[in-house]
Amino acid sequence: MRVPVRIPQCSICLRERPLTWEHVIPQSIGGTLEADLQCRDCNSNLGTQLVSQARKDPSLRLAIRQLKDELPDLFESMETGLPYLVTDSNDERLRAERRKGRYRIKPHQRSDRSIITETNEAIRNLRKILRKDGLSSVETESALARFVEGPTNIPVKLSDRTTIIKWSVQSTIEPHLSSGLMDDRVVALVAYNYLRLLLGNLVRVVSIIDGTVCRIIDGKIGINESSRMEVVGFPVSASRSLYRDRERETVGVETSW
């Protein structure tokens, strides 16, 4: 859903530039509402450096995991590419990630120099290794068939130089919650986006707090400093007065919300 705001200035750099559509709540965590709030440069910079990291928040990952049956598409979009941990038959913990609806183990070299990887990836790598071992195409495919059809946890000799073990992996799979909590500036940005969206072209009210909000978002001051009160708590009496003044000034003029 797109809602035009029709404020000529970018909400971040405050310059009059062509504005682009931005998700009010980050798309990476399920936001669908868009508004023309930011110029292309600010939208791109915030998306790359700040907003894109929001889905890694451990609390959000655990929450969407509980809702994966009700919101399967959102679960897939949020969890794709994020780290997981699986446990193999020797109780060794392996790193994995979710791709295209399934968990994929990342290649891992053990202390004995053996490499653990998932079966499909192993077949691709083995095909290259066996050809380097001097096997013909027919011999290579025959050796790979022995690997695929062979038992688990038992060494299988594929060539004079290559022996491989197909380990089984237990069903224990859990998200690897290694990232920190979502940056407070993302929360400030969402609140600020809604403020701009709701106020429309009542620019005078917005301008009271624009500077502080932008400094918080680009990291020049901390979210917990006292100036935060200017962002979310300017005096009600002052805001009401500004609304009344603005209403008198805009009688008969269409405003955007």
C-alpha cells in the first residue's frame, strides 16, 4: 500500500530532492505500507547500513519462528540466509543457513582435516575431486552412485586417493542467535516515518523536531540522551497552539494526510 505524503523535503537530509517510496516499517520485518518520504541517497544509505540488519534481532527471530505456520511467507523472507546450528550424530555443532525453504549445512573442516558438508554440495565437489584423481566420466559417476547409495557413518573408498564418510545429522535445528538487538535508531526511524506520514504537510510542527530526529538516525547523538524528549515529547500545549495556527493559515486549502 502506498500513501503519498507530498512534502517536498527529504525527511532525513531535509533537502528538496525527488523522493522515493520507502517502507514505513522495514520490509525485511514484514512492513507493507510505503510513503514518499526520503530521497534516493538517504533511502539507500539507511537501508544498507541500518534497516537491513533489523531482521537479525534475536527477539524478532524467535517471534517469527513461533508464527511460521500462520505467516509462512514472512517467516521465509525473514529467515532466508540467516545462521542456524544443527547437531550431527557425534554431537558436533555445525553451522547452517536456511535457503529456499530448507536448511543447508555450511562446509566445515574438522580437526582431522576431513570436511563436513551437505550431500548435494558434496556431490558437486566430489565430482571435481574424482576427475582430478584421474577417473573418467563413467568412473566418476559410478563412484558418486556408490557414495549416494552407500550406508551412513561408514567410510566409502571412491578412488585410490579419496575416501569419504556420509554422516547422518540429527533433527535438532535451532536459530543461531549471534546478532545483537535491533539498533534503537531503527525504532526512531519507524516512529519518525509515522510522524511525517500522519502530519502530512504540517511542516511547522515537524520542523520543531526534524533536526534532533535526523541526528539520532544518522548516529551523531545517542538515542538515550535527554534530547530524545524533543523527538517524542514536545509540550502538548505548544503543539495544540501550532495546530490552531496552522488551521487558520490553511482554511480552504487541501492538506495531505
